[in-house]
Amino acid sequence: MSDLVHIDGAPRPKADPKVIAGIAMNLVLVCAVSAIVLGGVYVGTERYQREARLAGERSAVSGMLAFGEGAEVTEVRQYLDAPKREVRYLAKEYGNESAPTREFVFGLDGSLHASTAGAVASASGAAESAESANTAEPAGLEELGRLFVAKQGGALAGFVLEGESRGYKNRIRFFVALDSSLAVKGVRVLEHEEDPGLGAEIATPVFRAQFSGRTPDEIAALGVTRDPMPEDWHAALSAFASSTGGEAPAEWRTLMDRERTKPIYAVTGATISSRALTRGVKGTVDHFRRRWALLAPQLEGEGASR
């Protein structure tokens, strides 16, 4: 291989290994310093982001259920242990990190395998302890979302269910609020990456209001149509979405009887996003409806099984 030369043909001096080593060390140093700075920024801001997200969720939970001061909210985290064919529930007072955690473990057939009340025989006959109830979140399990159980004055006030569905671009994360009879009180989209002016319209109050007032059976049968939304129904939904608690507008109550068995009216040009949120709400409510009958007796009678 011939020696390197300059563009004018003059011989190019050979590179000094010490110079190359110095350049390499400088690059390593710059990369290390950059990594430390970025890591420090992440550590410094991650806590505030987490606190901001928690504050937003608390506001959403209290706002969707419209309960007053002194309400008790229990957060329940759900996990699937596929190899053991079990569903694990970790329940604790919402927002109180020092509160004890209760654990309930059910088989997919609905049988109780373990609880914090004591050791319960598992399906295989072995006794399982619930001493791990106050430990960190279980590793290696599939998250099934959270649910919030609210009590006001000792009586069941309602639920907020966390769910997600695959949208046109990415996941759509949402909350569904139910009253004590399991009818939908409201839907709120928390995160999405749908296109502005198209799929993003599923997060608007008018679109979300279409789910409100429907019973679990009506939600289970819910579909999506590309037909245009009737003008009177759009006006009623706008009035309902603008109401600030208390009695629902009379025009909404009247038209709800007409519309409750009809499908959701899709956002124009965003049928995929509309179907994604509808599918997510249906699945989330259906999952909760089936599991609440098992979970309610374990949460100190916080609700009647259904």
C-alpha cells in the first residue's frame, strides 16, 4: 500500500500515535461528560414529571367521579402471571406511599389462591403466603392496568378504570369512570399520538360524551358508524360536556334514551381512531365487570358483586 499524499502530491507525514490517542481520549471524555449531564437532567426532572403525572391523575379521578372532601380512594394494580395462570391484585390507599398494600391472587377460573388475610391453598395444593404484599411491584408480570375504587361517607361512590388500546399511530391510554351501578359516567383520554384535526378528535369532550350514561350491556354491544352525527344529538352532547356536575341537561337525558342502543359516531376521516377508543372502552369495562364480582368481597365489602 503506497504512502498517503496531499492533494498537491507532496508526501503526507505519518500520523503520530500519541496525537490519535489524545483525540480518542478527548472524544471519550466528551461523551462521558455528556452522558453524566443527560443522566443528571433525567434524574433531576423525572421525579417532577412523575409528581405532575400523579397530580393530573388525581385530578382526573376526582373530577370524573365528582366526589367531595373526605372521599376514600383505593388504587388497585392488576397483573397477569401467565405461567401460573393467575391474576394478581395489589390494593392500597391512593396517593399514600406509606399505606400498607393488600394482595389478592385469583386463578383464571375465578378461584382465590392467596390473600393478605392469611395463607390460602393454591390450585396445586401448596400454601401461598401473602407476606409479599408490601413489597415493590412484581417483576416479570404483564400489567393489566389499574382501577380506582372510591367511597364517600362509607358508601361506594364509583370507579375509575385505566385502559389502553392501539390507535392509528400508537397506544391510546384512557380512564373510564363508572358509577356504583357500573354505568359509564365519563371517558377521558390521557395520552395519544393521533393526528391533529383527525384522530386527535377522539379526545374532545363531545366525542367522549357519547359513552356517558350507557350501561355495561349497552357498552358491550357498542359499535362504530361512519354515518354523520344527528345535529340535535351533537348539540345535546355539547351541553352535556359543558355541564359542571349536578343534573345532566334535559336535552341530553331525552336524546340519550334514543341513542343509547345506537353506535358511536366516528370522527370524520378517523374511523380507525374512533374504533380504537371504542374497542378499548368496551374491553376495559367488560374485564372489570367480570373481575369485580371476585374482587369486591376482598376489598372489605366496598361494593356488591355483579
